[in-house]
Amino acid sequence: MGKNKINQLSLSHHFIINQIKTMQYKVPVMSDLVAEGKTPDVIFWVGCAGSFDQRAQRVTIAFTKILNQLNINFAVLGTEEACTGDPARRAGNEFVFQMLAQQNIATMNTYGVKKIITTCPHCFNTIKNEYPALGGNYEVLHHSTYLQGLINDGKLKVEGGAFKGKRITYHDSCYLGRANEIYEAPRSVIEALDADLIEINKCRTTGLCCGAGGGQMFKEDEPGNKRINVERTEQLIEVYPDVIAVACPFCNTMITDGVKGENKQDDVKVLDIAELVAQANSY
């Protein structure tokens, strides 16, 4: 990843922050808070997808709305946040990973960052499990776990609403599930919606990848009879869901494409956990 690409990503962070601000929601930037002598409780790590991808931007906005509604003392790094380096490392470019990781760690350590929330399992896994070896030691939570905690503590109430009684099935992200054994948190959030959580046969430890992980998102298809995301989508729509819930921007893209490929986009919605909560509460 060259310098121009990194600058483009920084500009995209600036764009999404301004976009949310126009909706009259607070998006505190870490550098601004420090200049005012303030310290946030948590850092919301937006990620490249959450900043640059138009579909994932809607998840960023939904999660920011939730944080605002609950008066969470949070901040983003803004243009000081670079890619975690996950795609580079998975694709075999260790040099670029090290460069990006060390840049992010230096920024966060300078600010004394302690706690980070991500909406991307790839960012979550990299910062939580791989940054410590480079001097980046933080408490890192995926947003599904964070939302579950808020619900359990009674700070977030999502009973009823738009998804009451709806058939919702959940697709396990590889980096959230099998890599970090987080299976119940997103399901607990779905169940709090008073929805009918419908499990498919291949879920949890036997779940199938959406086809995007390990850098596959950025390369051409390999020879085969069927794309992985099509296979996974077929498994998900077998239970006739109203909604396929996801908790990863990569999964969101791949499953959405699969649903469109099956001509089910008018019948089945693909929504992130944060979007479910925000829409249920009309945020």
C-alpha cells in the first residue's frame, strides 16, 4: 500500500466523519479532545471499510448513532487512523503490515489509548492479537460484544421495534467466530430484538467463510464450479429468513452479492448488528 493510497484512506475517514456530523451527531476526534484537555473512555476504530466503502459507511453511521444516543464518551482517531495492515499481512506483504501497524501503535500510544471498539472483525483480530507483539497493548472489543454488554447492563434497550417476530438468521464471521470464539454476543443482540433467531446447519464452529477473508476480497476468483459466497448464501436462505444478520463489512458485501445473485434482494435484507439495533430503536 503506497503513500498515495494511505492518504486516500485518511481523506475517506475525514469524509465519513463530516457526513455523520451533518446529521447532527457528535463525532469527537481524539486530537481535538486532547487539545481541550479531555480524555474519551473508548476509541471507535472506524476501519477502512467503515470509512471508504459506501455500504459499510451505513454501519459506521448506525453505530455512531447508538453511541450518541447512549451518551458514550468516545472518540475516533480521524485522519490519524491508518489501515490496520490486515489485508497486507494476509496477502503476504509483511513489510507494509509492519509499517501500518507501527504507525497506528505509535499514534495510539502517544494518546494513551486503553480501550478500542471495532465494527470489523478483521480490525478487531489484528489489533487484539497481533499488535501486542509490536508494542500495542489495548482492550479491544468487537461491537457485537460491546452492544451485548450494554444490553446486559440495562443501558441499551431494544425490545420490540421493527424486527419483532421477524425471522433472522446469523452468519458467523470467521475472524469473529472461529478465530476468536465469539459466537453468542451477536446472537444475544438479535434475541434482544424479540426476533426469531433461526440457526442454519453450518453455524458457529462449522460455519462457512463468506469468501472474502485472508485477502481473498482483493483478488480474482480461482477456478471452480461455484463462488464461496454463493454457496454460503444458499445455506442461509434455506431457512427462509426475513433478515440475514452479519457483523463484518466483508461478510456484508459478500452475502449481499449472494442474495442479489439469487434474486432475493426484495425478500431478504442483509443487515449488520449495529443497523438492527439502530433501526429497532429508530435512531
